[in-house]
Amino acid sequence: PTNNNQTSDPKRFQPLVGLYEVTKVLPTKKGDNPVGGKWTRKNGLAQKLFRTRMTFQHLLPLEEPATATSTHSESEEEVAVAQAVNVVSLDALNGLLRITVILRGDAIPLSPDERLQLNTNANRTVAPLTDLAVRAYFDPPRIYFGKRSNKKSTKKKKGEDGEYTYLPLQIGPSSSVILDTTYYDKMVRIGMGGTSGTRFVFTTTEVEEAKEYEGLLNLSPKGNKGKVLRRLVATLAVSFYYAVFGNDGVGRMAMRVSRFASKVMTAVGNNAKITAVGLGVVAKMKPWAITCMRIVAGLTSVVSGVAML
């Protein structure tokens, strides 16, 4: 039903609780990307290296209602009525690598005074907010870097979901958004950005992917920054290679190497004396010095890849 009745009963949110897939997004401004941000932006780096697998926005019941008062609240009367869990899942290299981004937050109803203030704002150009409008206070984003497991085992280890092993990382600031619900039934929930006016179509789902967040949120992100960085660098290197060179990357790379070698040989011929001196210097260098030069070259390449983020 549409929400025309104004009430303060917190039970009004119970019909909204469930698992939802993001089916459609209708932004009010061209170029806006309210679902996934930089991770799903078509012209962004992430979409050149990964493909969007699935996106969800779940509204979940509170596990401990008695202690559900949000830590972000300025008033003790502001009590959460549900948990909001936004999930963006991306794959690379045919699912060999996976990144899952999760935002978990407390959904707190807007007070009548807050709604009145927002609805009567002279600059407001979107539809008035209803009594189902909430402000979701999100924790810092959690990013899970996954790699498909080589071993098939029935026993799940820490960081595994049976098929993938994950390294969690929590990074970035806390945030908050206003989201209203303008229509809902047993199959569909239509949301509206409280300030942007962007429309969202959410459909109820029972697919297994919708429940992946449960195991991921139980993983601790502490002490994983070094491991995550190494996995991220490897992901960037391999994914970028395929993004640039495609399926025929080996052949194209060989052709480029051949052209480069040809240019080098031409330079050698035109600058024989300089080349001879350079080769003589290299020949006199100790093996460890040559190894150090190679390491420096490799580190330079890695730093360049990280800077692309």
C-alpha cells in the first residue's frame, strides 16, 4: 500500500523488514550513482577491472531491541527500528577474485518536527516525506577481498564461505542518509532518497547470494591491512592486464614487446658507442646490484598501480 496514514507507532516498519535486491534506480540528476558510488560507476576504474555481480539493500530486525539506541543519536529518545545493510558485490576474472562492500547502519525514524522542517524547506523540490522516512546512520564501510579457494572442503575455516576466502578491511568515514518508503507490498518496496528524490525499486529475494552478508559481518577487519594491500595489488595487476589487453592479451603483449625490441635495436645501431658503454657498466655490476635494480623497477610498477585507485 501507499503510505498515507501518519502514525508514531514503531510497528509500522515491521512490514518493510526483509531481504531486498536493488532492481531499478531512477536518479533525479544525470550522472548520479547512488547505489555503489565509485564501485559501480560505469566510467570508473572499478568497473574496468570488475563487473557488478549483485546489489542489495536489506532491512533487518534488531537482534537486541533493548540496546538498539543508536550510538549516533543525539537524544536518548532516538531508537533504531531496524538495521539497514547495503551490499555491493563485484567479480573479476570470471569469479576468481571478488570484492564485497557492505554498509551496516541503524535506521532511526525521523521525528514529526524533522519531517516538517524538511518538507517545508523553500529549496525542496522532491515529494514530501512520509512517516516511514528514516535516517540511516552507517558504520564505516567494510570491504571484503575474496579469492576462490583451490581446495574443496566441507569444513569452513575463518574467512571462508565454502568457496571463497576473504580478507576484511574497514576503512572510511561514517555516514548517514535519509530514505523514505512511498509504496510497499509483499513483493516490492519503492524507496525515495530523502534529499535527492532518487527513486529505488527493491524486490524481495530468497537467493543464496542475499545472505552472504551474514558470514562476512562476523569477520574481524583488524590486522589485515598488509594482507589486503598485497591481494589488492595482485588483483589490480591481473585485472588491469585483462581490461587493457582482453582475451588476446598475450598476443598483443608479444607484439608490443616485439615492437619495443625493434626500437631498442635501432637505437643500439644508431648509438653504438653509448650502448657499448652502458652494456659494459651492466656487465661489471654485481649480481645483487642487478637484483636490486629489478626490485626497484617492480616496486615502481606496484606504486603506479596503487596510485590508480
